[in-house]
Amino acid sequence: MGLSLDQMPDVEEVIIRTSTKEIVIEDPQVSVINMKGQKIFQVAGVVTEREKAEGVKPKVKIPDEDVQLVAQQAKVSLERARVALEETEGDLAQAILLLTQG
């Protein structure tokens, strides 16, 4: 039938964000059901709710290739390039400008 059920190890926290609040599940037990290519997650744990923090943006994942490119173009260290990319939310051109004009 193409069905499998696995436990997801080492999950510390699950957060569900809505437009107005966050539902936080601590110490979760997460099961992953894979059925015909679709993944269904079942989560159980200690549930709390909190208001959604205003102005907090999710952290952008910066690929290593982008960090290397910015570092080469701006002639800076990888660490400085990563910080600039985080500040510009992953915008390569903006990060290079930030590093070369400052």
C-alpha cells in the first residue's frame, strides 16, 4: 500500500505559527507517516500558546555558496560575508554593497 511510519528522533520543539499566535509543543514525540509520497506529521507533547512576536522575522538560511561568493566579491572573510548576508536577509548584491561601501 506504500505506507510507512517512523519516529523522528531528537526533536526539541515544534512551533505552529498563525497570523496572530504561536502554538508551541515542547518535548514533542513526532511520528512521520509516509503514504504514497505524502508525509503526514503527528505531534504529541506539552502545548502552550503565545502571542506572535511583532517584527520578528524568521532567520533566513544562507547557503555556503552565497557566503563564498560575497566574501570573494567584497574581499572579506567568510564570517563577515555571512553576517552581511544575514543583515540583508540573503540579498547577495545588497550584502556586497554593504561590505564594500562601509
